[in-house]
Amino acid sequence: MTTLEIKDLHVEVANPDENAEPIKILNGVDLTIKSGETHAIMGPNGSGKSTLSYAIAGHPKYTVTQGSVTLDGEDVLAMSVDERARAGLFLAMQYPVEVPGVSMSNFLRTAATAVRGEAPKLRHWVKEVKGAMAELEIDSAFGERSVNEGFSGGEKKRHEILQLGLLKPKIAILDETDSGLDVDALRVVSEGVNRYKERDNGGVLLITHYTRILRYIQPDFVHVFVGGRIVANGGGELAEELDANGYVRFTQAATTGA
């Protein structure tokens, strides 16, 4: 059983105005994710959802000023970015970057070697990759293309889930994995996430604006994120309320302090 525990997390970024105070984004986030659980974080634009994912992953732009993040009791914030990945954390980014000159096949095998501690046997690795690509309906020819270069939005997101299936992290943070996906791509990507949860007993932190992906990936917990913190918790019924009524009730309460 793996546990990612976030306690009273406060995060800020530098202000573009060098003479001004840093901009505070997260204001005391408390969240615990365990193996086999799917947590959906939903909230309006600018509420800090992506900041939470980047802070956990170790993006240098974001400074943690208070609080803690632990993975099975180990201090995540004391780890470098690569150490966090080897410890079992995975981030699927909202906007996957292009890496010209690096083929998908080399990238995936290098990543697997770093995470597993040794290079996978080539024959077994080729079979493993082909199987994972087939499940995600990815053409095997993509293996020789540069990472994300010239990929459509859906192709980039399938590649992220391909990494998820091959690296088998303990906790997967999926930042708006549903953005830019058509109906078919959404189904394929969602099936990949569900396979990861079922096969590898992984914990999932799913960040999204919309409930459409939650029709394919059933959340165990839904959290409403407003003003840099979680303001409400519930199950699937909370997602349905958000789909019907939006975030107005929660944003008004945050504004008035109610």
C-alpha cells in the first residue's frame, strides 16, 4: 500500500514585478491519496490545480513556503525531480513538450531504465512496448518519431498514458489529460488509466475542469479546488452537481468567507 500525503501545502511563484511580493497560489492544501484510489480535483481556471501538480513533481518555478509532501513517509520535497520519479511519482502534463531529435523508443527505454534501476531486456522490452502501444491504438511507426514532435493533441496524450503503462508509478498525477481529446481519444486514454489502476494498483490524482472524463474514469473521491485550496469533498454526486451548476456556489463562498 502506497500513500501520498500532502499537508498544509503553501506554494508561491516569483512576481513579474521584481519589486513586488511573490504571488501566493496554494494556500494550505491537505490531501491523502492511496494505492488503488482515484481522486478527481475540479475547479475553475486559475484556482491552482496545475500548480499543485507541478509542486509535487518539483518544478523549479514553484516555491513551497509551508507544509509537507510525503510518499510512504519519505520527504518528497527534499528529493530532486528525478528522485521523485524513481520513488514512484508520475506527472502527465497538460501541455506535453516536444523533444526534437529524441525518438519515442529511446526516450521510453531510457526512462524505464532510470525508474527500474536496470535496462529492460531488449526482446522483452520490444514485446512490452508493442503490447502497450496496441492497447492505446498507437501506430508502431510512432516509436521512431521524435517525442511529441508534430503530434496532435490526442497523440500527445496517448503517449503520456503509454509512459504511465510502461513506467508503472505508484502515484500518477494527470493534469487535464482530457483537454484537446475527441470522443475516441478520450475513450482510449481513459481505458489506459483504468488499466493502470487495475493492473498496477496505482493511485490516481486526476485534475480536470469537466465531468466528461469522469464518465469513463470513475472517481472514488471528488475535491473542489478554489482559491488555492480544497473547499469541498465528496463522491461522484459532487461531480454531477458541478456539471449541473458550475462552481458558483463554491467561488462565492470563498469570496465571502462563508
